[in-house]
Amino acid sequence: MSVQGPSLRRRALLLGGAAAAVGGGTAAALAARGDGADVAPVAAPPVGAETVPFHGVHQPGIDTHPAQAHAVFLALDLLPGTGRPEVERLLRLLSDDAARLMSARPPLAAEDPELPALPSRLTVTFGFGPGLFDALGRGGDCPAVVRELPAFPTDRLDPRWSGGDLLLQVCSDDPVPLSYAVRRLVRDARSITSVRWTQRGFNPARGSEPVGTTPRNLFGQRDGTANPAPGSPELSEAVWVRDGPSWLVGGSMLVLRRIRMDLDTWDDFGRVGKEMATARRLDTGAPVTGGGEFDEVDPRMVDERGMPVVAASAHVVRAKARNPAERMLRRGYSYDDGPAPDGTPDAGQLFAAYQADAATAFVPVQARLAESDVMNLWITHVGSAVFVIPPGCAAGEFVGNGLLGA
């Protein structure tokens, strides 16, 4: 019988930890070689090295799949007196910054390459609000729905979370390169802008569930089940502008809503009631009427007494697109700003809806939800902003190139 001394056991423990860190294949190889004393672990490339291209027909960060784990939505206002030349210089500079940051490089004149070196699928997306169109002298080109959404009866909007002339949407699986990117972009914009608001959101950590799993929100619900499939014609038709002025074709519209959740009362509500409020099960996201997660709820199903299984005011029933024009890509990021002074959670969702036309997609769907949705018992819309998402740009161009006629 052999007895392992402290030194041998320590070496085996360290090698075992290294094997676990680099994956089961390496662990098996070490086991086959004995104690692995002469085997150097082979690490896989870090996931942080993954990049997303900046240039292309569409801007990145909209249909990037899966959605990154962290997001910052930041609205800037143009300073008084800002005109077309200043806006063009700003968009050129920020587009160059974004292209560099997304390819793991620092912006021009920055000397800290370590911070952006692992971008973790960093994306930067730009949105134009009414004030930017006005500064360009093209206020008439701003779509009416972007200039002003209809008022919904359930809204309790706070100006500090609403509006904005220029949106920066920055996403990454790692908060460190994301923080660096936001800091550098704002630094290069602050000569002609002021920060209107900043909203930070998160999704489940990358790798915490199998690839393709629909993420959960703070209510514990699978959120995004009904979205068009990634890369599908349905997604393309729902999100990208196909007909319209040349400067907008290939772009989109974003409606960003800050939705506060009443988590205390939700936590105390029964599980069955929670599932009936949305008509989907909490564990799998499947309809309460049966089937798998990606099956549709059957609103016509009745129980043994002939009573409807699903209420007409259930969230999924009200939110379902009733025609192709109502389809959109819904992306929710949770936010948690900690407890309020009275101890109640200040938390909820940053709901980002991307669509070719918000007037035919978001507006009618939200009107139905505001009229009659059981979930209104636990949610309040406290912020709202709408932006045109211009199309992408080619190398040597900048986002908004077509609008400025450059």
C-alpha cells in the first residue's frame, strides 16, 4: 500500500484545480498520465477575447445573440447652440471610438490598452432623439412616434429617466471593458453634450445556463420566449426598416421603458397566481395550457367545468402580436438600484423594444397592456425614451452618415 505524503497530496490538489479550470478534456488527460507532474495545462482562449464587428449593414447590439450579460443605456443632450458641423464631428469621433473599442483597442490618444483588451462581445449602438434631428435642421425627418409617444393611462413617467437627444447603448459580458467604453465615449462627447440619464441593467451571467436558454427577470419568469428566432426572416422583418428614406433603411427604432417592479407584493403572491398572471409556468416558461416553452398559449382552452383556463387579461394574451406589423424584438435587462430608504426594493426592468416602426408595433401592444393586463398590479412604467437607430456604416464612414448627407 502506498501512502501519499503532504507534498504529493498538495501537488495533486493544485493540478486537479487547474484541470477543472481548463475543462474536462484536460482533466481526463491528466488522469491518464498519473499525477500529471510533467503535463502543462492547455488553456482554451478566454471568452473575453470574443469580439463583435462594428461595421456592417446594421448597427451591432440589437440582434447580437445571445444578449450580453451587462448593459448601459446612456442618454446625452446636445448643448445649446450645437449645430450640424459639431454633430457630424461628434458622430465621426464616437463611431471611430466604438470601432476601436469593439475590436479590443483603445480610442485614439488613449494609452491604456489593457482595459479594452478583452471586450467580451462589447457592442456600442447609437440612437437619435428628436433634439439631434432639430440640431441638424432636419426636424421634419424625425418620425412622429419618436418625437412623442402617446400617453398610456398606467404611465407614471419621471423626467429623469425619459427623453434624450443621443443614445449610447453599450453592452458586454464583462462590466470592466463596458465601464471603460462608457467612460471613453462620454469623455469624447462632453465638449458638446451633457449627460441626461444613465441606466444600468444586467442579465444572468454568461454560462450560468446552457446556451440558448431564455433568461429570467427579477420576477423569476423566463423573459423573451416569444421573440423571433435569431437570424430568422421573422426577426429581420420585425426589426429592420425596409421601406423609407435611404438614410433609415437598414435601421430600426428603439423604445426604452424603465419598469419598476413591486417585488415585495410579488414575493408574497402565490405561485399558481403568478403563473396565471402571465399564463406561463415559472419553472420552464411553458404555457399553463400545456406544451413546451416555445409553444403558444391556447386562450380557448377550458377546464372540466367549461371555464377558461387562461384569463383574457393574462399578460401573454394581451402582449401577443395580432398581426405582423406588431412584431418586435423584446430585450429586457434587470436593474437593481438597492433598497429605498424605507427598505423596499428599487428594482425592475429596462425594457428595450426594437422594431421597424414603433407606431405599428409598440404603441398598439402597449395600449392593450395598459388597458387590461394583470401584471399592472406589480409593474409601473416610470421612464420612457424613443430613438431612431440609424443603419450601420462601412469602414471609413460613421453612424448617421446618410442622414447628414456626408
